[in-house]
Amino acid sequence: MKKIVYFDNAATSYPKPKTVLKAMKYYFEKVGGSPGRSGHRMSISASRLIEDVRETVAKVFNCPDTSRIIFTKNITEAINICLFSLLKSGDNIVTTSIEHNSVMRPIRYLEQNGISVSIVNCFPDGSIDPNAVSRKINKKTKLVISTHASNVIGTILPIEEIALITKEKNIPFLIDCAQTAGAIPIDIDLQKFTNCILGFTGHKGLLGPTGTGGMCIGTDVNISSLIHGGTGSNSDKDIQPDFLPDKLESGTINIVGIAGLKAGIDFLINEGIPKVREHEKNLVNIFIKNTDQIKSIKIYGTKDPDKQIGLISFNVKNLSPSEVCFLLDYKYSIMSRTGLHCNPNAHKTIGTFPDGTVRFSFSYFNTVDQVKKSILALKELSMNKYN
Amino acid sequence: MDGVITFFSSQQVIKAEKVLKKAGFKIMLIPGPREISPNCGVALCFEFEKQIEVQLNLKDNNIIFEKIHYFPEVKKISKWIE
């Protein structure tokens, strides 16, 4: 069995730092209790742990108030909470043409219920003109939502410029950081951009386990809950508390997962997110430099490592994306992601719908040697060896 | 200890514990006495004579609490753990 090369970190990161597993084991063995549910020491220890995690998350997202950091089971849940809370019939939402289905599907559902949708077209390399966002905003616009970076071609969007536009117009701006949290520094200061919400997932760039995610909510945004229930607080009343984080965290939180998430983020903070960014950028650079001259390989996106995160979409002439994915796995032990990446709109934008592309997505644990190995594999595939 | 601070949210109790411990106050977290608050499951015991300093400290750190109580019944707990 060949050594596995894992290039599907945009789906979920692998491997995780060993400390993640240790932290989860520590919770099960030594902490054990349910946070906020009792006054005994195990429950209090669990509450302390959760607050420590909020403080750690706050460092990554420049969030000044830990009570405005909400944990959910993933970013999809956080996005749904925001959309369903902030929009009602007659309102308008502005978004981009490269959004993931975690954004587009709830938006299309809301559209059937009287909410108008304005989509700003991105260029074929995934980039966007922030002024085009501004032009789409009208008096009925109650939310702008944009990905921070495309999950299909990696293009980084100018979220700070959109944050400035929306702040000026006093409209909440939800930023989908699914692909960027932990992978690149997030240049949105929630102390300044009080209209912004940063949604994150725990199991990708932040190196935590699946089942973790959440959002950091700016102080000008008031979000109500989709899920109502027990919080450990206001137990004498049968109505939902109106304070954060309890208002948005009903039911027992995924504390073992969140304990692991803290260890993932601590690892990144110790290494330094700018260092992680440089490493992944270097891998992208090596890949692009060595494949750009191969005529039968077509790379999509900006082809500029400064303008994209650590992922690349490409196709190999005369092979379908799924054939390439299969051959990479079975002949070279390279794990890639094929198809439409839960994002038909982005593929329409870049001109690869309905066939899709093959995607490599790197992590801090991938090496230059692995990328070189993948380039050799692709060279072999491009020579029609398996046609 | 003869003072008790009650909170709405358990997150705020933990925040309070952190900042007050750091500032050197003698404190302890206990199950919230039902007589004074039905809100959060945990309350914070402290020495009531320090109430002004404690209150200022919490305010400076934007910690939201429900109420500060003089609650001498809690002395029992202090004795139990001596």
C-alpha cells in the first residue's frame, strides 16, 4: 500500500494535530460534565473549558466579546440561523454567483417565501467588483452574504471592501469563512465592522473535529434563534433567554468536539496562521508553475497564489474529472475531490458546469514532495496512459 | 464568605471567576441557592465587605450579573470546606 497523499482538506482536514485527539480524550476522561447545567465541579470545569475555547476562537476572528461567539454543529447551521432570522417576506438579499449550496439552498428556499434575491456575477476567475455589490443593494436589502474564498477555485474575495460598503449602508454582512478560517488571516475587525458576522467551520482549516462550527456576531446584528430549548439559564421560565450566547445555544453543546477544536486552533496559533498561509501558498505556486506548461492540463481560477487560498481546480484533457479522481486514488494514492463541489453556481461562473473539475486542496501538513509527486502523476495521466 | 453574586448566564459566571481570581479576591463557585435566584445554575461566593471593589471589577470587565446579595447562610458552605 502506497503512502496516502491527502489533498481534500477543503472537504475536511486530515490529519489533525495529535493534540486534538488528546484534548478530546482529556474531556472524556477528566472533565466529563455538562457546561452550565449544574453547580458541581465537573459541570463548572466544562463551563470553564467552553469559555477557554471562546477566548481562543476570539483570537482568530478579532472578536472583542466572547459572549458573541456562538457554537453550532457546522457553518451550514450558522448560515441558516442568520438567513432565517434576519430575512422576512418582502426583504432582499444580495449575494455572489460563487456561493456554496450551504448559502444558495436556504436562499432559494427563502425566495419561494417572498424574499427577493440579487446575485452579483463574479468574473470567470472568481473575482468580484465590490462596487457591483454596492449597486445591487437597495432599500429592501436586509443582508449581504459572501464567501471569503471560493471552495471551487480558491479565489479570495475583497471582504473588507464589501464590509466597508455594508457598514456605510448599515446592512448586516455575513461572511462565509468555511474555507479561510485558520488558512489565512481574517482581516475583519469586529470591533470596527460591527455589522459583520463571521461564520466558521471547525473541521477544515481550524483543524478541529467534524460537528463543530459557529459564528462571531458583530454588536450591531441581532439574531434570533431557530432552535429553542434548554440552556441551563432562566430555568424558572419557559421562554427562550434573550442574552447571548444562551439565546442561540439551546440544547447540550458538542463539548468534546469543541475541546478538540480548541486544540486545533491552539496548534495554528503556535505555528502562526501567516506561516500556514505561506506554506500553502508555496504549494499552490509549485503546482501552478509545474503544470501550466502541460497543454492537456487546464487550471481554473486566478493562477496567482497571492489571490487564492491553498486549493486548485483543474481538468485533464480526454479524461473526465471522476476518472482523474479515481486514477489518482487507485494508481497513486492521491485523494482529490471531483465534480461540482456542492457549488453549481461557481462552476457555471467559471464555465465548467455540468462536468465539474478535479480539486486539490492543501493543508499545513502537505509537503512539497507530495505536490511534486502529484505533478508527476498528472503528467502520466496527461500522456493518455490510461485512455 | 457571606456574599453571593447571581448571574443570568453561566458564561458570565466563568468570566467573573476568571477576572476576580486574577485580581486576587477570595471567591468560590457554588450551586446557585434557590432562595435568591432561579437563573443560572452556578453562583459566585465572595466576602461581602469587598462588594464595592468586586462590583467595580466586574463592571470594568463588562461582566453582566443579576444581583449582589448579602447571604450569610452561605457561610455554612465555607465551613464545610474548611
